[in-house]
Amino acid sequence: GQQLNQSPQSMFIQEGEDVSMNCTSSSIFNTWLWYKQDPGEGPVLLIALYKAGELTSNGRLTAQFGITRKDSFLNISASIPSDVGIYFCAGIRTGNQFYFGTGTSLTVIP
Amino acid sequence: GAVVSQHPSRVICKSGTSVKIECRSLDFQATTMFWYRQFPKQSLMLMATSNEGSKATYEQGVEKDKFLINHASLTLSTLTVTSAHPEDSSFYICSAEGLAGFSYNEQFFGPGTRLTVL
């Protein structure tokens, strides 16, 4: 099935730094979701966005639903070692069609 | 809330045998469950959509006779990998879509099942 373009593919950052990643598509989505997957585990929902322009925070995480409805970004502030993992965006289109991003692998160096 | 379990978490089997993986929504009812496959360092690839009481819808390229899906109740879906071969070795993840009380059909994922076929 279709996948969303996510960038960057991987990131290596120092503990305490801020992180930004984004997800883009050529199609319009009604809902954007951000998940985190730890090694050997299933994805865990971090943030859900339902309206264009919406900005939502969950602790040190902030995500925005792009105005064009074709993109979304996720920011992590003051990264810590437990932020390590793979972050996936997901979009839901009309008809409840669900698409996953290609993933961003985050490594935090203590 | 919105907890999804999978069993087993890890299975090793001989080539030619069949393996059944269970996916349960523990604290909510799910009319729709999804089965994904994930290879190392890759994203999740949707295999099939499972609707309670009806036949599953398979994605293009997924053999329905090889990957049998049964969604007999609102809290349980099973995936059976029939006559497994080494190339079927992968991480299989299910997800469940909430029936009520959830916004816009978010999917909640199970912890995954690591299948290794020798």
C-alpha cells in the first residue's frame, strides 16, 4: 500500500538537543497520527491530530497538522536517552484508509 | 485503556508447520483489526484488514490461502501462517480500531509476534 514520505530517515543527536521530523504526502489526509516503536515492540500512539493547523503537545512532544492537510511534523524538545526508537507518522484519509510513514530512527547520545 | 495483546510474543517453528497468532483487544471492542508485517529497519506493511463476522480483505500480493485470518468476535482476531517457510520469518503486528468512544478511528497496536521459521 501507499506509504507517506518521512524525513529524515535517521537522526543521531546529543542528549538535550531538540528534534524535528516531518511527514509529507501528495494526498490530503483527515487525521494525522504519530507513533513511537521501541525495538521488538508494537507502535505506541503519541499524538493524534484532527484538524488542519492543529498544534498539539504531549509532554516534550509537539505535533502539527499542516495547513494544506498534506503534511505533519513532530518536535521533541530536550531529548533524553529513552526517546530512542523509531517514530512513524500515519495518516487517515476519507473512507478510513490508513497509511504509514517510512519511519525516522532516532538515536540519542548521552 | 485501548490495550491490545498478542500471543505468542515469540515463536520458532520448523519449515512446513502452521503457526497461529492471536490478537485481542482487552478493554474495548474492535469491529476491525489489522495485520501488519515488518522487516528489520522497515516500516509496517499492511497485510490484511479483518472485520468481525466477515471475510478479511487482503492487500495486493498477500496470499489469502497462506495467511488465514479469522475474526470471530469483537475482541479476537487470529492469523494463521500455513506451511511456514523461512521467508515467512518476520515481525507480525496486529492493531485494533475502536468501536466506540474513540475519535476518528485511531489504531491501537499489539506488542508484536516474532516468527522464526527454521
